[in-house]
Amino acid sequence: MRVLAIHNPDSGSGSGDLFDYLKELVELGCDEVVLRNIHAHEDDQVLLDDAHDYDLIVLSGGDGTVATLNYELKHSGIPVQVFPSGTANLVASNLSNDEEPVAMAKAAMDGHTESFDMGELSYQDKNGETHYIGFSVIAGAGFDATIMHDSEDLKARMGQLAYFAAVLANPNPEIATFKLDLDGEHVEIEGIAVLIINFSNITFDVSIVNDASPQDGLFHVAVIKSGSTVQLLPTVISAFLDKSGNFPYRPQLEIFTAKKVKVDANPPLHLQFDGDVIEGAKTPFTARVLEGASKFIVDENSPYYRSAD
């Protein structure tokens, strides 16, 4: 078995768990382990030029790192294991695998995978050039992008609490008029953000919607209608309580489903994907589902694990 691990050394707290994991892979009989670090301004695609020469790709970093590299591997059929070494690690959180290094190495050698949908976001820059970005969890525009931007400098000191600090620093988000094209159906609605959801759990295992699936070929599209962060409290409380689908009440959300979504906003709003702000990018944008484009390692702890029996 040949394993290629790609690591972002700027993500998270700099724990040595990744190296314990790689060491365990060798002790379990892995034939070859290659580690490549991501460097600033490096072309991520170059790191994966020989991906098909490996039996497993390990992506180590935050959700932005995982989303960017996993998008390069879309529809390749190459198994990917997500190693959580960022701040929030939402992909890993949603998969719910055992994150202890030895357990992860054993799961890698077992090689049990499941296919998952991926989102593809496209937008045009100020020169009219179209750009494409992949996301695994959530992309969106508006208040969520503001929170991601304002929390960036706080992550090193506060970890996931940086997101709450950013929310508190923005008590009155900008309200916009969204024009949505949902598989050809047109909707106009006011709100502070629009979220394109694949995996639904976010920070602290909060579920934005309780029936989203990353394997059904559909996005859940949530428009946050609140005019202030205080008005969001009933929705946040419901989401915290909703571990088993018994609290579907989301009073400040308007929720739709679609395979392809076009979003415009007045005024134009900044964009984010999987927790990373897209510098210089604003609405309009388009998101479409890439069905079964990801192939992630899952273990018996994951709700997505399906026994061969």
C-alpha cells in the first residue's frame, strides 16, 4: 500500500499527531509513505500530479485545505482520508471517525470508503474571468463570510471560540435582497446570508438543518432572514438541541433544496467556502452538486459506515 499525505503546516496548533499516524502506518505494514508540505503561493495541483500512483491520499489541514485538494481529486475514485489538523475540522467532524492517530492508521489500512457529494462554486472576478472552487461542507455569501473574515486573526488564540467572538462583534449584519434560481425556480427573499449546505454540521456539532444528506445529490439552501444576531438565538438554541432530529424548529431560516443554485444579492456580498473567505469575490455566484465526487475513508464510528454484511 502506497500513501501520499499532504499537510498544511500553517493549520491549527501544530500538533505532532500526524507524524504519530504516519509512523503507525509504517508499523502496520504500509509499503511507502510520502509526506508533502503545502507552502504559501504553491500550486496545489502540482502536489497531486502523481496522485494515481498512490492507494490513499491523506489530507491534513483545515477545511479550506481539504476542500481545495479534494476538489482536485473529484471523481478520481482515489480514497481520501481527512486528518483533522485545522481549527474547526468540519469535514472530519461530520464524518465522525475515530480521530486518535493509531485508530486512523488502522482505518486507513482497512480501506473502508463511502462516496459523498461535493459542491462546486463558480464566480467571475472583476475582469470577467470565471473561477471554480470545490467545497465539502458549506459555501455561502453574506454574514457567514463576514464571520469567517473577522475570526481569522483570532483563531490562533481562541480556536473555535473565534467564530463566536466574530458574531458578537457584528450585532447588526447587513440585510440584502437575494435572488435565487433553484433548478429553474426563481425566489426573491431578504436576509443576512445564504448558505449552500452539503454536510450540515458546523462548529460545536451544531446542525443547521436536520435532514441534509451529503449523499442524496441535493443541496439544502438556507437563507438566514434575521436582522440581528439576537434574533438568531431561537434558531441557534434549536440547532444545539437537535442531535436526533427532534428539534426541527428553525424560525429564522427559509430552507430550499436544489441540485444547482444561482445566487445574486443587492447589495453584492462577499463569498466563503468551507470557512475560507474568497478574496475579492462577491455575488453573483453559482453552486452545483457533483454527485459522488468524493471518496472518503470511514470507520465503524461514522454514521456513514455501511457494513459489507
